[in-house]
Amino acid sequence: MEGKKILVAFPVEEEDRLTLEEAAPGCQFRFAKSDPGLGRFESLVPGEPLTQELADWGEIILGNVPAGLLHGREDLLWLQTNSAGVEAYVKPGVLAPGTLLTNATGAYGLAISEHMLGVLLSLMKNLELYRDAQKEGAWQSQGPVDSLWGATVLVLGMGDIGGEFGRRCKALGAKVIGVRRSPRACPDYAQEVHTLEDLDQLLPQADVVAVTLPGTEATRGLLGREQFAAMKQGAYLLNVGRGFIVDTEALCDALESGRLGGAGLDVTDPEPLPPEHRLWRIPRAVVTPHISGFYHLKETHRRIVNICAENLEKFGRGQPLRNLVDFSTGYRQSPRQ
């Protein structure tokens, strides 16, 4: 590890810089200029413009550099993303065979699960309709409401985000059914666990379908007209995975027809969602611009820094890295791998 060149390509403060440098003593660090975007960084470490030269300098890169700057370099030892999704980096030619890829799974569960819960309760209690009525000065009932107590919540994807959301739903009295890519033991927050092959038979049972799956070719178009037709009348859909997992036009039709009770979408297809798209104007749709994670909650950023520091220490000791990604699936490898 001594003398390795480490490029940090996400915003860090002075305290974070010290944490990273202490995790990799004797290494050279350079910092790319980052736009924090949220004003949450009081002592941002100044950085250099992220050029091809700077990207090529790093033997280890911490952060999501544009995939086009990587061009399959054989001297890039390891890329640690500051995101949970890594679809841009598992494409052929982006990373050379032998380059390690790790993600930031474990950093986002708190922020995104709370966002999901907030949006779901807003939909169940008609709060988005009351907000619309408030703008018109309309003092009137918006009709009956639903509850998470006694509801069946189908969570597609049981990683950090899906697990945190499932725990919160269980705490509020819901029955949680989990769906994952491969068979695994049932966690304490779920009553059942299935694989994606069982999806069609599970959809009619669910009052809430929550999508936390990563964006892969296996999940593209997973929920379309056939699936919406199979869902309970008045069920709710949440999507914080990737927009292309859901057929947007089919979803709009299901919302406008009243088939679904509402949808909370932090990701869309297309993304960004064009201003003229009809989804914006569907009263029972709550659309947010892919902001449930990022650094809106400062704790998320702290967790990312800690994951990077932990993995720097592991790399220096020659130990297996946390959140190592399997290139064949695009998923994080399970601990038993």
C-alpha cells in the first residue's frame, strides 16, 4: 500500500480528509473538485478539475468518476463508488479484468427508507391531495385514508435500503414479504421471503409494492401493464431503485384509471422527467427528482467516508473488501462468497 496514488472524487471536508489519509498512511492523495450541491459542507477540501490526466493518475479511485474516463486501464487497482448502484462500471471495457469494484451499500438505507416511509404515509393519508387543495384555499375532505397497520408490504430487493424500509413497516404493524434475487434465510422483519420467480403470484396480495432493486438487465421492465393489472385495486407503488424497472406509461394509465391508489417515485424513466410529461400532473403521483439518497442527510455522507476508510485499511492489509461487486450480476457479493 505504501506510496499508492489515491484519487478522491467526491466532496470531503477536512475531517474526512484526515480520516482517509489515516486509513492509508504513506499513500499519495489528490482530490477532485466536487460540487457539494447542498451547502452541507462547511470546510470543503479544495480540489483539482477532474481531467483525464487526474483520472489516469489514480491507482485507487474513491468516488464516481465518469465511466468514460476509466477506459479499461490495467493499472487501476480498485474503484470504490460513493453510490450503491454501479451499472455504469460493470459494462464491458470500463474496468479492466482484475480491477476491484466496491460500492457504498450500507450508507443509504437510513435516508432512503425514511424518504419512502414519508412518501407512503403521505399517499395513504391523502396529504398530497390536501397540499394541492391548500394552494386553492379549499377547506374540504379528500376522502377515506389507509393505514400501514395490517397492510401487506411487498419489498422487492432486501439489501440495505429494502431491509431498513421493511423494518420500519413492521414497526408500524405491517406484514412484510420480501423478494430477492436468490434464496436466503428470512430476516426478522419479514414474514416470508421469495425470489423474483414468485413475483406474479405475490402481487395480488400486496397493499404496497416497494421497489429497491438495482438497475440491471434482469430488472428492466419488471413492472408493466400485466403486473399492474395483477395488483390489488388501490395498491400503492414506491420506486427508489431505477426508473426503467417500471413501465412509465403503463403506470400512468394505472394511476389515471384508479387501478392504483398512488405512486411515490424518486426515479423515473425517462430521467430527468421532462416538464411536459403527464406523470407530473397526476394527483396521486408523488415525484421527487432522485434525491432520496445523495447527501441530503449528512449521516449518509459520513457513512460513505467510513466505508471508504474501512476499505482502505482492508486493502492495505490484503483483506477482503466490504461491498465487493460481482461483475456478472451487478450486485454486491454476499458475505459467503
